[in-house]
Amino acid sequence: IICAPVFSASGSFFVTGGYDHRLVVWEFPSCKPLLEVDTGGQIWGLSISPDEKSMVFRNIKRIRLAPGEMRSEYAVLVLDVKTGKGTLKLENLTSRTIGAVFSPDSKKLFLSHEDGTIEVLDLQTGKVLDSWSAGRSAYGLVFSPDGSTLATATWDLEIHLWDMTGPVPKHLRTLKGGVEQINHMAFSKDSKLIVAGYGGRMRGDAGGSRSEHGCVIVWETATGKRFVPPNYTPPKFIPLDD
């Protein structure tokens, strides 16, 4: 199962990772494999630094203690894109790390934790430079293309926007609207809009049936208002063949 595909900023390569512990760097558009690394654990939340020199992901190892008894070990790994060698490894974290992204200048690493803490680390030393609370269980992180804004998602179904231009992060506004978990966030190329995809399984009737629900919401980052294109009509979806 591939659960962490991501393109480089230049589009010259992409990286994949998943349940089979394999991280692969692929040249594009030839799709020729350039590098393959056995990480020893499941790969989640893969991200490439803007300077395309490093990649970071959450590594989850499942260790069998006894028949029917398993333990999960969580770590954050930073690898060199060209060599696959580890440059930073974070283990024994006080709270499980859910998200990891690089700063726009590729010098820092931003981590979101299950307890709602956001940490900023020096990419070379792993030293914590700053930290703050972003709400209940901050699990999503994404920077705007211009680097001025950081968006964090929480299990409260909220998106928080942070001004990153000053010496310390400043909370700008909270975006609400979805009724299911936030699965993904992305900024527009000009950083003026942010889109979020919501979705999850909702419990049905007493018979135990379940159905999947999802929605997409777009906001203006400067105002927090929902963006609706002029003369908008909902698209017609064509189901894919099984």
C-alpha cells in the first residue's frame, strides 16, 4: 500500500513510500528509480524540502511481543535525497508525532504532535527552537507557497492559520465548516486561497450500516471567508469502473 507519494518542487522527481517499508525516489518524466531505501517501518506523511536536498517522514515499526500482542514504535526520519542516508532521527518523543514539514528556507523542521503541540527544530542539530499549542491534536501542517502562513489542522475539525513573518508565530484566524475529519490541505499558488478536503465514515442506523461522506471547502486566507466562484454550478461526478 502506497500512502505517501509526493513531487519535488521542480517536478524533476517524486518519492513514494508505504506499508512495505520501501522509500523510492523516481526520476520524472522517465519514472526511472533513482534510489531505494528500506526504512524498517511503515512510511507516513512524506515531505520533500524546498531545496530538494532532504525528505522527512514518520516511520512506524510494528514489533511483535507475543502471540496476539504488538507494540508500535514511532520515529521521525530525515534522509538525504541523493544518498538515502539518515541526517536526523527523532525517537522516544513525549507525544506521538502526526505531521512533519520543512520550513520554506529548508533550514527548519516543523512537527505537529498528538497533544496539540507544534515544535520547530533546527534541521542540522535537531534542537528545539520554538514550540506552541495549536489546539486539540494538531495532525496536519502545510506552508503557503510564499512562506508567510502556516496552516494546522486539528481533531476539532478546525484549521488554524499562523502568521510566520515575525519573530514568533501569530494566530491569524480559525477556519471552520467541515463535519468530518480534515484529510488534506493545500494553498493556491499565489497563497491567497486554502482548500481542505474533509471526509470519513459516519455511523448509520441500528443495523450497523455505514456510509462515507466528504466535502471540499475553499477559503480566502486574508479574510477567512469561503470562496465560491462566480456562476458556480456543482460538478457532475462520473464513477470509475471497479
